Amino acid sequence: MLDEQVNVVVDSITSVQDSVVLPTSLFKDTVSLRPMFLVDTTTNYVELVEGMPLAGEKTDIGFTAGILAYTVVFLIFIALLRLRGRSFLSSVYVYFFNRKKGVGLQPEGIGQNYFVVFLSVCLSFSILALLVAFLTGPPFAFSNALLFFLVIFGYYIVLLGFIRFLGWTFNGRHCASEIILSLRTSAIVLGLSVSPFVLALFYVQASAINMLVYVIFSIGAIILIFRFIRLIKILYGYRVSILYMILYLCGLEILPILVVYKLLG
């Protein structure tokens, strides 16, 4: 009797196994198995597929070295600017916000003034290019920052040349010179004012990036408002036609800002 019950149970189990379709990967050795996980002492479980190296490891090292090198070079040039220009930076800020015509913007001669102005403008534009490259990413690439720097610097040169041409055409050379001086000081003030916050974007945690971006845009908006007010005062002081004033502000001041906004969007 006991043997008959055992046989019945065995037959029932066999029939159930025959009716169930089991995965072939559990029985066949021909199926490629999932690669094993290797344990790293510094990270969590990292999966290595077909012996491929870790993606981004070399890029992270290069990025870190690049941003550190840029920061060091930027600070060195700022120190050089302070030593060679002496009171140049403070004079630029005073002139921009107070519009004092008697402020000396030529520290120790014309030749040295050109060097100081060129260096300060390049530092300012490099920071702005770094910011645009950071916001238009990810991923961030120094080649994109260099491209944006060339675009910003090229636009600046074309803008100054066009203003010179307008001043020569409409017999307003003094007005053109004062506009160029205002644009130059505003460019320096804008870049150098946001430079600490732009550099901090690459060193802080991800949770603090949004706050830094808001601070940067707030400072930039304040400086641009002062810039527009200064330009309107200059144009109004030289009795420029309101039509020409609107065309200049819309075509050469507001339109580039809208292009940058569209690029970032």
C-alpha cells in the first residue's frame, strides 16, 4: 500500500514537471551568462562589461586639472592686474556706477593702460564664456568655452568698430568715444563681478548650483540695468534722436541678450 502511494506521488510530480516550461538558461551552458560584479574598495559595485574601462574616469581627471589650472591662471592675472594697474579696477567701478568724468582710467601711461584694459577685458570675457559653456552643457567642455570666448570677443570688436563708424558718419566722435568707454567699463565690471560665483560653480555641491546661478543672474541684471541707464544718459546728453536711440538699444544691446537667452533656453 505504501509503495503504491509513493508511486502515485512520483507520477504526479513527473506530470507537473512535464507540463511546466522552464527557462533554458537554467540548464543549458550555451547561453551567455551575465558578467560578474567586481567590488571596488572606494566605490559601490561596479559592472565591467567585456573588459571595458570605466567611462568618464579619464575625463574627470582632465576636467579637474583643467579647471584648477584655469583658476590658478585667472588669480595670477588678477594679481598682475592689481599690481600693474594699481587703482585701475577701483576707478573702473567708480566710473561705471557714479559716472565721474574726472576718474583716471589711465594708470601710468597710455601704453600700460592698453595692456591693463586688454587684460581685464580678456579676463572678463573668459569668465562669461565659461559661464555660457557651463549653462549650455552638460557635458562641460573647454573647447566650447574657447569658442564662446572667441564669439564674445569678436562681437565686442565688431560693436566698437561699428560705433566708431557711426560716430564718424554722423559727426559724433565724442559721443562714440564716451559710449565705447561705457561699454568697456561695463564689460569689465560684469565679468569680474560674477567671476567668484562662476568659479564656485565647479567646486560646490550640486545642491548649491541653482543658488549660485540665481546670484549670478541677479548681479548681471543689476549691471545691465546700470549699463542701459548710462547709455541712455549719454545719448540723451548728446541730443541723439529718439529713433536712433531706440534702434541702437534694440539692435546692439537688447538683441544679443535675447540671443544668449535663446541659446541657454
